[in-house]
Amino acid sequence: MRTTRSVLVSLFSLVAVGLAAQPAAAQPSATAELINGLNADLLYLAVPITVLVEAILIYTVLKYRNAEEASPTRENRRLEITWTIATAVVLLFVGVASYGVLANPNVTYTGDQPIAPEDDDVVVLAEAYQWGWDMQYPQHGNFSNGNTVVVPADQDVYIQVTSRDVIHAFHAPELGLKQDAMPGNVNVIKTEDLEEGTYQGYCAEFCGVAHSQMYFTVEVVPQDEYEQFVEENTQESSSGGSGSGNSTATATASN
Ligand SMILES: [Cu+2]
């Protein structure tokens, strides 16, 4: 009994130490940081539980492997109370940790919040179609940049996901961003603290024969490069262009 309890106590202290000592690894976005952080937290909790259960199982199998008959289990109130409380603590931790992440607007953006409340916030309209993406900038005359999203690294980014025809899904795994693209409906995802670089995205909802070719790219660039990109594209559309400019300002050769 005493050993069981000391084993439990040491396992939970191990978890607590593990959670406290978690390195703050740089993640490509605030969303990815939240999701991967939760994944790590739950893993730190799950590993000791797995080890404990497997150890008890192996111990029991080895110890009683020659027993002719199973001996009846005696009631052990303290053990029962221990595992009931331990389970409650584990579930409480999982619930609180998950809720904290799920309720964060960088993971679940609800309709009650205003889109892009600050001047520097960036809004991108990601419109899916069979079979491609039309990434537009509603703040700048709706110019389109084809299947490439260009956003600045240090701003809040709001992506309005919608579809022109059937159901698609916007998915940029490294950035932790995923959202359904529904015709006649706009779903918003928000993220911030982006890491400069180029990220692959794709359609994550089977939508027909060329579904597998529905790739897009997210380019996270410094603020000045983003402003230059917007300027070049708005100039093009105001000087009579079709509005489907290309991201000439995004040659990030230095990266
Ligand atoms: Cu699709």
C-alpha cells in the first residue's frame, strides 16, 4: 500500500517537473504553439500512466504465473480511494488544459469577436474552388494573389475561409491552421506571432478529381516586405489591371 502510494506520488511529481521544465521551443505560429504545447502536456501525463499500468500488468503476470487458482480480491478502501482521486486529478488536468487551448481565439475563433479590430491587423479571404485557391485581400480592394497567401510576421492575421462551389477545407499543418470552406458561409481563423518562412497548405476535404492538386502556399514575410507587396498589387489593380497580380515582392532570397 505504502509502495503503491509512493509510486503514484513520484509519478505525479515527475509529471509536474516535466511540465514545469518544458522548453519554450519556437513554433511557426501562436496557434501551432498552443496545439503542440497541449499535445506535449498530455503526452507527459500519458507516458507515466502507461508505464505504471504496464508495470503492474507485467509484475502481476510474472508473480502469479504459477498460481493454480486465482485468489479472491480483498477489499482495500485506501487503494480504491487513491485510484479514484488519481483518476479525477488526471481528468481534471486534461479538461482544464484542453479547455484553455480550445477557448483561445487563436484556436477557436468565434463570431462574437470583431474581425481585425486593430489597424495593423491583416485580413485574407481564402476562397476555394474546384480546384484551386483564390487568396484575396479585402482591406486592399480585394486584389487576388492566386494560391499564395502573403502575410507579415508580427501582426494578427485573420483568414476568412469560404468556397465558390463545393465544400473544401483550408489546412496549413505547420501553422496549426485548419478550417472548413463552405459555399455561402465564411469561417474565420485567426493567428499571430508567425515565424518568417514558407509553409505548405492544401485542401483537406475531398472535393473531386483534382482534389489532390489543391495546394496553396503561405509566405510569412517581414512587415516592410508585406507593405511593399500590398503596394505593388494595389497599384496594378488601380492602373487598370485585372487585379490578379503576382507576389513579385515576395522573393525571399535571404531566407
Ligand atoms: Cu478542395
